[in-house]
Amino acid sequence: MRILLTNDDGVDAPGLAVLREIAHVLSDDVWVVAPAANQSGTGHRFTFGYEIELDERERRVFALDGTPADCVVAGCTHVLRDKKPDLVLSGVNRGQNLGDILHCSGTAAGAREGALQGAIGIALSQAMDYSIGHDEIKWDCAVAHGVETVRAILELKGAVDTYFNVNFPMCTPEQVSGIRMVQHQRFAHSPFELYPSDNAGKHFVTILETPKPLDPRADFHILHEENAITVTPLLLQQTNLELLERFDGRLPFNGMARGQG
């Protein structure tokens, strides 16, 4: 199995080192194409219209001055153009990727682009408590259960047009209650807000608090309250097929040209 690794925290991030350990248990054909610098929150953005540099840091490890989506394209169509990867793993992200936050996640975008390129795409994140500082994170759960979780996903049958989002809980490996297949949390409204900086006239886009209520069946609750590893299968096909079928692809149209009547 040929495996391509990427992330959004950057090629030197400790989470990528954890992901490399996981991948090397699964295969000896492991490659890395990751951003040269932090690309958190970039979503599925591509670097259009600008030159980007691909730097070979060591054997089978490349840094690209672009986004996670750029990295997966570079890996699939350039670095591994002779034989595309069977599996694209993105992460292990520093901090959880839950609910509607998936829409801006560069980690999720790496897995999504992997699936779009024809591989199995899996995004992995290690939960942390942001209230006690951005450097306080323990990777134990991801290290202990990463291989088992990826293998469980690889054994799923019939997952067509799908990529996967995985979160490891904030607990010891022994406290993990299992692996749960769950939906992602749909928040009542976007969790993002504009927050004023201490510098006059400057602001941050941030998440000040999690919108409530939370669905007890969804990833946010099950990760934090039940200490389960959450796996969310996500579709590449984003069309509302129920609505499309209900209207048979047609909306009311009277054929009247603009300015008439």
C-alpha cells in the first residue's frame, strides 16, 4: 500500500511525526508532502496564480510552500505520478476538528483532496484543551490507537465517494471507550466571530464559545463526554439529492423575458 501524508500544521509539526509512526506500521511505502509553514484554517484553498516551491527535505519527505490541498495535488500528480497513493492520511492535527469547523479545516481538506484524487482519504486530529495553553497537548491516544483506527476504516466496504474525519479524545489510551462512527455536529449558527485585538482597530476571527445545544449523537459530544475515538464518514457529493429528486431538477419558470409583462 502506497501512503501519502500531509497536514496543515507544517512539515516540522510533532503531529506529522506521530502520523509517520502510524503510517510506517501500515506500509514501508510512505511519502510526505506537507506545507513548509503552518496552514491551519485554510480549508480547501489552492494557491492559484502564484509559483510554489517544492523542497525535498529528506528521502520521501517534501515541503511545499502551499496549502494542504496543494500538497496532496503535488504528491498525487507530481511526486508519485508513476503510481498514485492508495491512502492519503492528513494530520495528526494539533487540536480537534469537529462539527461545522470541518468546513475550514486544512486537515480535512487534505483527506478530501486525497479522495478526490482517487485514494482513501482520512483526516486525523488529537483533541486538546485550548483553555490551558496552545502548547499543552498529549499525543498518547493518537499514538496508541492510530493504527487500529486506520485499519478499521480500511476494512469498511461500500464507502464510495467518501472521506473520513477522525478525532482522538483527551484521555489516556486506557480510558478510550472505543471507536464510534458518528455524524458531525451541525451547529445552530456559525461558531466563528470577529473578536477585537488589544491593538486598536485590529481584530481576530475566532471561536469564543461553542454554539448550543449539542446533539448527543454527534462527534462533539461523543468525543468529549464519552472518551470515544470518533470517525465521521463525509461525502464528496454535496448535492442535496432529496431536494433535487423532489423538484425533478426543475424550478418554476414562466419563460417571460426580462422587461416584459
